[in-house]
Amino acid sequence: MRRIVFGFVVIAAAVSSADATTKGLSQIVTPDLQGEGDLSTSLQIQDKRIANPYELQAELGLTKWAEVAVFQGFDPDEEIYATEIGLLTKEPYLLSIGFTNWSPRQHVDPQPYIETGYYLEHNKFIVGAIHAGYKNEAILGYAYDFNKTWRVQVDWQSGKENSSTIGFTYNLTRDFQFNPAIYFSNDDPSRIFGYIVFTYTWHLWQPKKKPNDSDVAGSAK
């Protein structure tokens, strides 16, 4: 979830075990969670003025309302931890809380956040806030899903050290996708930085399904 704030994101979003889907924006946290039992492994490459230029990430959906993520940076060598809890998880209305960018080795404290989302079939709207260091910062995001293969996205986080971004996500297969983006510095929009992340999702287990009425009726026959 460091794109979540300058790293990957939480790439926090739902990846169905049955269908391909786009997920995550380029910079900000998103209020939709990783699918239960899904493990996303990612390689993130970005301008060093954004964050650690080379990162690996593992993000796991523990339940339908909780996920965790860990990032391994290489320059400098650091581990970054994040988590997200879904308070409302039924679209179109989403509400999540969590923390991101906790790096004990670099003595960086967790950055708590809260986000709400309004997710329609094609249009996704995101609003939230994050406490980073000594100040609170606003989060805004928008994505348009053309289909289950293509998404375009823009996001913004306040603070002169942060950026506005524009990018897209493309699913090469059901489980493999990439997301390139351009960052425009809030401090000086003429300063432009590059970013790309490659993600593969593994489906470790299937979420348990509650028996429905038809199952009960069928078993009684």
C-alpha cells in the first residue's frame, strides 16, 4: 500500500477469483479490498524522487474485510508495512480505514488513513484523508473502467511533497497486469516523474460460501 501514498498502493482492490479485473490507482489508497485468499505479488519501478526506486510487494486478502501488505525496498534497503480494514464493503458504497508506509528500519511511523468510495460499473470515485508525519493530507481519486481489461485513472494527494498522477491499468491475462503512470509534482507541476508496476495475483484459497436456501432445500430432498 505504498502506492497508497507513494509506493504501490495499497494497491488495495478486489480481484475476483473468477474474473479478471483492474485494481488500484497510481498513488493513493483505494477503499476496495484485496479479494479473500488472493495474494498479489508486484514489482514496482519508479523515479527515486517519488520513493524507493525498486520495490517488491506482497499483498494478501485475509478476509472479505481485511488485508495486509509488505514492501521490500532496495535503495535504501527497507521493509514497509500496511493494512486495510473495510467498514463498508458492499458496492457502490465503500468505507475503509488502515495505515500505510510504516518503516521501522527507517524510523517512519505508520500513517493512518480513512477513505470512502462510490463504485459504479464504470465510474469509481474516491475521497479520503491521511495523517502523514505531523499533518493531515487530502486524497482524491477517479477511475474509469472501460471493461475488465482497461482502466484509466487519475489521483491526487495534497502536500507539496506529493503529486497528481495520470495513468492506466491493463490486464494482460486474468491474473497479470501492469500499470504505468506519470506523476506531476504538487510543488512544481513541470517536474514529471515516471512510474510502473507489474502485478501477478495468486489465488491461495476460496472464500467460504454460506449455504443458500436452494442448497438447504436440495439437501432435504
